[in-house]
Amino acid sequence: MAFLDVKGVRKTFRRDEKTVVAIESFDLQVEEGEFVSIVGPSGCGKSTFLHIFGGFETCDSGEMLLDGRRVSKPGPDRGMLFQEFALFPWKSVAGNIGWALDAQGMPKDKIAEVTERYLKLVGLGGFRDHYPGELSGGMKQRVALARMLAFEPRVLLMDEPFGALDAQTRELMQEELNSIWQQTRRTVLFVTHDIEEAVYLSDRVIVFTARPGRIKEQMKIDLPRPRGIEIKKSAEFMDYRNRIWDLLREEVLKAREEFR
Ligand SMILES: Nc1ncnc2c1ncn2[C@@H]1O[C@H](COP(=O)(O)OP(=O)(O)OP(=O)(O)O)[C@@H](O)[C@H]1O
Ligand SMILES: [Mg+2]
């Protein structure tokens, strides 16, 4: 059995007497330690799927197993990172990371140690006493990343985490995440609209169909690891990028027809 096993998931939303099928007949198997990206047209159900897997949203049918156990509500085994920076502005960087650990009953000295370790991992060792308002967008997202990692969840669910960043910061964050993944080998489900980001980070890229979201195609990314950012210039990288872009383009056009 796969580490993450998603079988036959279907999700509908009702609005003004109309039913919108967001996800249909969705199956996915992911191995422990695998980095899987999901790309697909806007509105195809990517966020919905992550919310269901995170336990924040129910599904109409189907089942989801994490290491053989059924997933139905949020839990510390899954960490979620969203596009928006969701930090408490009134708490310091260390306070933002520590509050949830505190709520879990972790002793104060252990919290300080864990906070320090993960702040160093995301390159913000010297910022523990700063407040979110004093940080750039990239730094805020690093704090959110450190906060998620500090829980040591078995699965990281990331929904366009770098979408709000400028292109240069985004590339730095990709390198950072790549190196963190190399060190921690967590299982990751990563949603992005950036195909190069998906290819660079992933072991496998999944292309969703236009809504209702299903898997159109999966592509294993056989690029060597560890990967430096210069790999983006290689012919193999460009070939993956182009193939995924062609698959995605068909679905984006279909989705656009439907919105007309
Ligand atoms: N709470 C909700 N109530 C009603 N409809 C919803 C709700 N959440 C999502 N939907 C609908 O479900 C479909 C899938 O939405 P979802 O947010 O999962 O798409 P997405 O793939 O993440 O899109 P994007 O790439 O733009 O973030 C859309 O048609 C959306 O309008
Ligand atoms: Mg979304």
C-alpha cells in the first residue's frame, strides 16, 4: 500500500441551486519522501483537494489513507502552507513558531531549541525577535515554512506558497525548499501554476484536467539530485517543461471555454 493513498474522491459544491463538481474519480498514490507537484488550470480543484487531504474540507465520496490510516480531520501529521502569509502580526517570529508547539504541550526550553533550529534551516537565524511587519514577503513566507516544519508533520501540503513573491525571491525560495527537502525528505504535495518550479522541485508532476479535476497525466522527473538552480538551463529540463506546458495548455483552453 502507498504511503498516501487517495481513492475515488469526489467533491461537489452547491450554489444557487446549481451543483459544481470540483473533483471527480480522483485517485493518487504517493510514496513516503516523494515530492509531488500538481499543476492545472485555474478552478480545476487543486486547492479543494489539498483542503480535503488536510482535513479542512469533507469529500462526498472516496477515501484517503495516510500510512494506512483514514484521514478525516486536520492533524499534526499534515502541515499546510498557503499562498497568503498567515502570520500573527502581534507575535514575534519566535512567537509565531512557538504558539502551536506550546498548545501541544511542548516544554519552553524545547520550544526555544526547535524554533532556533528551524529558523536557521530557513536562513532566518537572527530574526527570532522581529515582528512580521518588519519582514519582507519572502521572509514572512520563510517564517510560515519554519512554523510548518517545526511541527515535524509527515506530509507537507503547499498551495502556491511562493505565488505572492517576486520572481527573484521566488527562485531563492525554490532553492531553499529544495535544500530543505534534501535534508528532511518529507513527503510533499505542492500546488503551483509555475511549471518550471514544479519540474525543478519534483520527483513527479501531476497535470490536472479542467474541472472536474482528475489526473490527466503524470510525469516522473528523472533529473539528478541534489539539483542546483542551473539545472533549469539544461535541455532535459526544458524538455520536461515543454511537455508539461503542452498538456496543460489543452486543459487551460477547455477551462476557458467553460467560463465564457
Ligand atoms: N467553498 C466553495 N463553495 C463553492 N464553490 C467552491 C468552493 N470552493 C471552491 N469552489 C469551486 O470549486 C472549483 C475548484 O476550486 P479550487 O479553489 O479548488 O480551484 P483551484 O484549482 O485551486 O484554482 P486556482 O488555480 O485558481 O487556485 C471552482 O469551480 C470553485 O468555484
Ligand atoms: Mg487554488
